[in-house]
Amino acid sequence: MGKWQVAGLIERSAGRSDGAGDAFAGGFMGSLAQAGNLEATSLRRAMVFGSVMGSFAVERFSVERLIDLSRPLVGKRLQEFHEMTAFETHMGIEQRV
């Protein structure tokens, strides 16, 4: 399967990192549970989802930000992550960093 890395999603309103690792783990495991398999694509998706959830956790202390989190907000953050990491080459091919 090789090695794969995912960028951290930095939020301007980031405060404390308490709970960010737990939020990452929860997002990662939740994504894998939803996928129902451990294929490379599912693992990569889970890493991105974990990063997104961790980015919410640093907005407030511990899990306070996660309490009132909605699916549309998570979807919007996932889209922001996609826009941050995708670009088109001069040949019109979408690439990821």
C-alpha cells in the first residue's frame, strides 16, 4: 500500500489543542466504520475526515466545539480541505498534494 500523508487543516480561530487527537481518532474510526473495509481509499478518506474533525476540536477547549457540530458544517470543512489540497496541472489533470 505504501506511504501516504495528509495535510493538517489549520484554522484561523485555533486555540488549544486539547482533544484534537481524540477528535482525529474519532473521525478516523467513524469514517472507517462507515466504509466497512480497510482498503487504501477508505484509509485515506478516514485520515482526511480525522484531520477535519481535529480542526474543529481546536476551535474551543476539549470537545466543546464538537457538541453543537452539524453534518453541513463538517461537509463544508471537507470541501475547504479539498480546495486546499487539490489543484489542476497545466494539462488540466487534477492533482493532490
